[in-house]
Amino acid sequence: MDEENVSFRSLKSMTAWQRDSALAACSIALELNQWIEKRFSLPTPDLPAFDDVTPEEAAVELRAEWGLGLLPVKNMVHLLESRGVRVFSLSEKSREVDAFSFWKAGTPFCFLNTMKSAEHSRFDAAHELGHLVLHRHAAPNGRGAEREADTFASALLMPRETVRAHVKVGATRPELIAIKHRWRVSLAALANRSHRVGLLSDWHYRGLCIEMGQRGDRTTEPRPMATRETSQVLAKVFAALRDEGVTRSAVAAELAIEPSELDSLIFGLMLMAVESDVAAEQVPSPKRLPSRLRLVPR
């Protein structure tokens, strides 16, 4: 896997071991995805490319093109999957590696660090979508690209109009905590967006950042999301395989990898799946293709 095409958040701060571990996960994920696509019909990639607009404009245009209007995005992982993005999780040993994404042979891939808070992982998913639609034809690395992806994610998750309609001018920390669940974002992300859309002055925003730092809000999210966003596609694929008696160990053996390597790609996006109190974007169930699998005992 060529690291130049991967949206690593900060190559300078990554150790060689972390980079190589992430690239190895990419290679295994590509093999797993190819294995799945031979047996299931997955959603076709449907992501526009934005080359001549600002990140904020791209987020607005994407919402319009995908029919999202100004409503909150209910589930970022499901939204990505419904548009053909292949979403995988990073292993626990890669807990220091941020989310990343890349295009491979016309298919977009996204890797999420499920060791982070649910709000952080959700913003990461929107950030990586930004890389996929903004930097499809260019290397997605560098501070400028990261700022663009952050701006896109913030605008996608928190449309300017709805933030201005629901957040008070000069909102306090308790007031932001009380409303942040509407967009399912972190307190820090909502404070930053409120500042960017003109609801918080520079002085007020600096004071909020100091207060959030003193209270530890950047490490322990106040009033966190009750459930983590998980994969529908992987859950449906492995449920279908399980119904036929095909175990994950058998899949790993066919891919010539250790079961733990397979689990590291799907664990955080499957086993924590809980029915959410917020309706999810509907991801089409993968259609079963004629199988060549040999059934094995459970």
C-alpha cells in the first residue's frame, strides 16, 4: 500500500512502527474487501469530487446532492457505507493512530479508531469523508489538507443555519453541553463551530477553551453519546455467513491471516453494535452472490 495516497493525519508525529502497522491493516482490509465483494453485492461508490469550491461550500453541496437538507446526520458510518465507502476499524494496538482514508481502484476506504470517544470517532468519519471528496486527485497530506477536512467535517455535521438557530450568542459551557446532542458532536467541536459562525467572540471562545481544558473536557467528554456508531454492512455480511455456518476463523484461514488480524478490522464496528435511539440511514442489505464457501461447523 502506497502511503502517499493515504490521509495520515500527521506523518511527522507517527513512528515508523505505527505507520507500517497502519499500512499493513490497509493491505489486509483490501484483501478482506475483495473476498467479501466476490460473495456479496455491496453498495456502489457514489462520492462526488469537489475541486473548485471551499470546504464549507463542498459540505453544503454534498448535503444537497445526498438529500440531507439541514437535518442532523443520524449516523456517519451508515451514511458512508450507504454511499459505497468501505469502513473498517483500527486495532487496539493502533490506538495512537488517527483515522485515515484512501481511494483504491475507484473504491473509497475509511479506517476509524474506535478507541476514541464516540463523538471523536464520528467527527473523524466526517473528516475522512472530507479527504475523499476534496482530495481525490491530490495527495491528502499536509496541514492545509487537514484544515480543509476539519472545516468540511464541521460544516457537514453542524450546518451554519441550524447552529445559528439553536445556539445562543455568547453561549456558556453548560448551554453548549445541553444542546450538543442535537448534532452528536463533542463540546469542543460545537464550541469551535459556534465561534466560526459568529456566535462566540474571540475573547469568549478563548475563555471557553481554557475552561474546557481545566475541566478535562478534551479527554473525558461531558454527557457522552450513549452508543457508538457501528457498521451495518459488516454486521450483515458476517450475520449471513454465520447463518450458513461459516465462522470468522474460516474466513481468516481462507485469507491466510490470523483470526486476530480479521477481528482487528471489524471488532470495534460490530461487537459494540447496539440499537440506537436515533434512526440510522438505511444501508441496503448486501445481496448474496452464488457462494463458493465450504461450510464449517460453528
